[in-house]
Amino acid sequence: MLQRKWITMLLITCNLLITAQVKSSEIVINNVSGEKETLVVDILKLILSKSDPQVTIRQYPEALPTSRLEDEVKLGNIDVMWAGINNHLDESFMTVRIPILKGLLGHRIFIIRKDQQSKFNNVKTLDDLKKLNAGQGTQWGDTAILKAASVPVITTLKYPNLFYMLEGGRFDYFPRAIHEPWSEVASRPELNLTVEKNIMLVYPFAMYFFVEKNNQALHEKLTQGFEMAIADGSFDELFFSNQQIKDALSKTHFKNRIIIKIPNGAMHPDTPIDRPELWLDPTSL
């Protein structure tokens, strides 16, 4: 009887250990779709393969908006999230301070209405741009950057609304990172939208991975894996071989665009601006 009880307890203990091991090797992220989100997930898979080859990634059952996503990370139901940096995120989470997309989010070209290109042909300076209204998400980090530079901004909470608001004339242009507008316009053929041809708005901006504030182990795992992928060249290989990035770099025509620069006063003092290998340099492309 005692022997059977001991064997039962041993089996329970073994099952608990196995369950714990399975859970520890699984990373839960938000439910995402689309080319740009797939690229971030591919980068996450790459860096985890360097620091923990056994880990698996599972998507949450539903796609969560930003506010709920943050809550679920704090509760431990989601392990990793990613977003453009802002002070709120820096204070609320642990930041893996390596730009996921090489600062690509700070290189902006515009989605505009098809009949409005002539309006933008006359934009040569920041003062010229300030005569027009941008459209942005209310909680996006770059919205604060534009406002701080006195660029007029019309906002909405829901990302899909911005395309319809633009077509409806609520604002003049929708600034997008250079890898975003082509597919966004193509996926909405019913709307009278196109990509502006002459201007690129540039400011320092990074998208980072974030983890729960006390999850030091995962933070170290992500940081270590990212550094390994940068050092062995596999990150650059993945990034520049991505079809979305290749198309964006080809279509943007950097040398033909007027570059308008604005500062980003919200950049954290620990931002690794002294590491050029982490950032996109359009002049070298």
C-alpha cells in the first residue's frame, strides 16, 4: 500500500515537472497577421533560436488591442509584446533595447488621395508640411513626436479607420514606415489612395520587444539571442532578404526624395544610437 502511494506521488511529481518544462519552453505572443507582423514574429523566432533552440511560440487565441495587450503581459498571460517606444512603455515593462526593424519606423512616406500629389509637390520644408494635416493612431508613439514638432495631427483609436478618414478628406496624409504603405494601399483597392512620390519624413524611432517588468530571465534570453543574431549576420540576412523589405527599399527611391527631419525628444537616454549596425542607413542603400 505504501509502495503504491509512493509510486503515485512520484508519477504526480514527474507530471508536474514535465508540465513546468513545457510551459517554460513556450512563449505566448499576441494573435497577429499580415506581412509586417509576420516579419516581427520571424525575427523573434530567429533570436530565440539562438538563445533557446527548444522554445516554441504560441499565439494568443484572439488579437488584442494595445490596452488589453499591455494588461495581459502584466498578468503573465502573454510573454512578449512589441511596439514603438514611448515613455509609458519604458516605465511599465522591461525593454529589450535593440531596434527590431533597424529604426525603419522612423523613416516615413505618406499615403495620400490619388488626386492630391500636386499638393505635395510644393512641400520642401517642415514649415511647408505643417500646413497639412497628418492622420495617426491616438496611442501611437510617433503621434507624440509629430505633435512635439508642431505638425498638425488628426487621431483615431482604430487603425482601419485612418484609411477611410483619409479618403474622406478628414486629413491630408497618413505617414507610414517605408515597408508599410505599398501593401496597405494594394489591400484596399476600393479606396482612392496612393503612395506619395517625393517626401520622406525622418526621425529617430525604434520598435522594441517588451516583457513583464519582473521577467528578467526572458529579457536576458531575448537580449542574448538578438546580440548573437546580429554578431553572426543572421539578423541582417533575415531582414534584408524579407520580400516586404526588399520591395520597400526598391520602391522608395531614397535618393529622389526630399528628406524632412524632426527630433524625437522622447528617446530614452539608453537608446543605442552609438551602434550604427543596429540602424538603417538609407544613404548606404
